[in-house]
Amino acid sequence: MKEKLKTLFEDIQQILDPTDIAYHEVLENGALRPFYKTNIDKLTPEQWEEVHSKMKLNLNDDPILANLLTEKEPLIMSDVDGHSNPPEAFKTFGIKSNLVYPVRKDNRTVGLVVIAYIARQHDFTDKEVSNCKKLVEAFNESL
């Protein structure tokens, strides 16, 4: 699966220039488990896993993120700082813009592809969102 993710992330980087891209497994109770990330950010994969293990993130704990458990559409947040109630995890990691795609299997969200802009903002265009969605859907179908 990591090889498929590596290819997906490389394809996404042809469309966007994010600070980081990551994949989180979503456990049945809504908890997130870090699985794989690019190494383009200053935060190494090991540091990323360590921060996540301390945070104990669960999608059910945030009303915005909880939608990812049931919705098939991505979460698009171009201006995290300007949002009235951004997820705490976004602020913790210094994310300024975030595009999050749910990966679904058997009508359940089993993972998240997170495309993050850390310390710089990006206004996602409809075309970028659509093109990345096609890539994530193809990845999803390959599972």
C-alpha cells in the first residue's frame, strides 16, 4: 500500500505544491493512526508519528472532521486561520490550508489523504480539487 501511496502523492505533487501529504488510517471508532507521509516537510515521518501518538486524534471529537466519517466529498479549508472554528489538529501542526479526502471501503471511511500547506496559505481551485479527487478515487478503487 505504501508504494501506491507514494505514487499517489507524486501524482498529487504534479497538480499542487503542498508542504506535506499524508495518509492516516481511520479506525472503526474514528481514531486516526498515522500511516505514511512524504518527507518534504521539516517534520520527519518519525516526528509526525510521535506528535500524533501524543495527540490521540479522533474524528468524532471535532464536528468538522466528523463529517469525513460519513461524507464522500473532501474537506476543503483554504484559510485555516480565517475559519471560525478550525480543527485543533490543523492549528497544532501549523496548517494554513488543508485539503482532506476520505478513502472509503464498504461504505466506511478507512483512511484520509491529507494535503497540507504548513506556514503558507493556498487557495484551492475547483480544478485542483477535482483533479486530486480523481487521483484519490483511482487509488481508492485500487485497494
